[in-house]
Amino acid sequence: MVTLDELNLRMGSGVSFGILATMPKGSVVSVLSRASNGWYQVIYKSYTGWASGTYLKATTQTLPTQLYTQDELNLRTGSNATFPIVTEMPRGARVDVSARASSGWYKVTYRGRTGWASGSYLKKTPPSTSQGKGPNRGPRVVLTFDDCPRTLAALDSAIGYAASNDMGLVLAPTGDCLSSFRSRYGVDLAARARAKGQWVINHSVTHRDLTTLTCAGAERELLGTGVRTNWGRPPYGALDTAARCAYSSIGMKIWTWTVDTRDWQVQNKAIIISRASAARAGDTVLMHMQWQGFAPDSLRQIKSNLAARGLGVCRAYRGTNEIGAVVTTPRMLPDSLPC
Ligand SMILES: [Zn+2]
């Protein structure tokens, strides 16, 4: 239903109950039940409460304009699972909505193809777990390193060790870092890491907190000299509506982390190694290229500690068939990393 005027959401079905929230005119609520006095129990945003039926009207048009797939989802030619599949949409895909069937299926357009998809797997926000685990869909642990290595030698020893020991690290350098490596060493850091079978994602240009910017401002901060790719890690993991707006409008997916070593805080090799080694299957571990985790000996110990617990780390890229010598990783990451 939709509110016809500004309307209070209350704790019970009458004006004597306390106010939980004031809903602006035109707010859409979903109805849970109706009291005999004509009040409705409704859900509004994160609140569940009661509102007077006098100011509520049934909605025929509450269709969202865009939804996100919460898992891999089939786009079909009709509004139930018996219809043929048009294409498979990845988890976290944004679709444009044009209709809703009584079955709860939505008519949507994904990358220029229109069809029907089950409403059970579509929500207004991208799936949250994909944010922490990114495109790593398997049980291997992904070690990720943000910001900037101290020197070219530090970069080369870490990525060289990773490549020759079958480790596929994820590096998230800032645009400023790329510029600095270019001017100090005449080197394209991203290309150098990719040539060693490592993955490189975006980490903004200047490492500003995106939540302090508008959508357009955050877009500029992500583009510019930043890594051009389809996955990005927001500085500090800071996100709000404007930041999400920037990511989605430039077609970049958000990859945060599931284990934070806080390496910048402890600055202690043994502690960093032990925190990274505590990862569980499928985890994304956050470290930084300027701290002690980004070094051959640390990588060796983390890999060996995880192996002792039956866990593998993401492997260096060997192409889509995953065999043979290490090859250059693509700039755009696949929806599911071949770890
Ligand atoms: Zn950072």
C-alpha cells in the first residue's frame, strides 16, 4: 500500500501508541495484517508497526525500476520455471524491471535481453555476501593487498614469489600508486602484476572516503587514473548510497573483505601472518602492499599454515583451462574467479 499523506507508524493499532517513524507521503509499505479498527500492521523500511487505514491506499504500481540478482539466476521466456532459458544471469547482476506477474516473477531486461525471472532471487540491493567474497565463489582463500608497495623491488619479490608458487593474489592499488610507479620506475604496476598471473582491482584514485562525496564525485574518484576494471574495493570499506550509486553507474562491482588483518595497525609480521592464517574456506583476507604480509616469507607461511588446515589459496592464473604455465590475467575479472 502507499501512504496518501504524511503518516505516523505506531507501535500499536491506535493513536495512543508510540510513534516508531513518520512516513512521508507516497511511502510504499507492505501489509502484514489488518486490525478490526481499520489499522494495518505494515513494514516500512526496517520498521514493523501500525498505521491508520484512512491514509493508506492499495497500490497497483509499486514496481521497482531496478533489482539485483541475489544468486545466479535464469532469465526465461515466461513467468515460471517451465519456460526455456534465455540466459543465465550472474549473482549481483542489475536488471531493469518492466512488469510483475501474479506468480511473483518479474519481467526484466539484462544486458539487452528481456525475459522473466523469479522474484525470490531479486532484491532492491545487491547481495551482501558477494560484497565481502567478491568473485571468489569457491573454497580457496584469496589474499588481497591494497594501496601501494614501498618499492618496485618489494612489488617484484612478492608477485614473483606468488607466480612461482602458484598463488593468485589480488592487488588493489590506488591510481596515485600507479602514477607514482610510473614516474619513479617507468613501470605499469597493474600490467606487471597481471603478467605474473595476479589479479588487479580498483581502489580509487586518491583513497578518499567515498561517503564524503556525491555519486558523481565518487565516480570521478573511482575513474581517473584508477585501475580500469570491473571490481573495486572502496577505501576503508566505506559505503553509502552515493558510493554505491557511483559503483553501479560505472558498472563496477564492490569487493570488500571477510577477514581484516589490521596489518597497518599492528605492523607486526607474526601477528599479520597468524591473522591471515586463521581464514576459513572462501574468505577474502585484507592486507596492504606496504606492510609485512606482502613479502615472500609471509606468503609462504600463510600458504603453509592454511594448507595445514586443509585450505588452499587462490592459484596463479593459467588461463581458462587452468592448466599449463602462468599467463597474463585479464583486466576484467570473470564473475567467478578461477582460483
Ligand atoms: Zn586502502
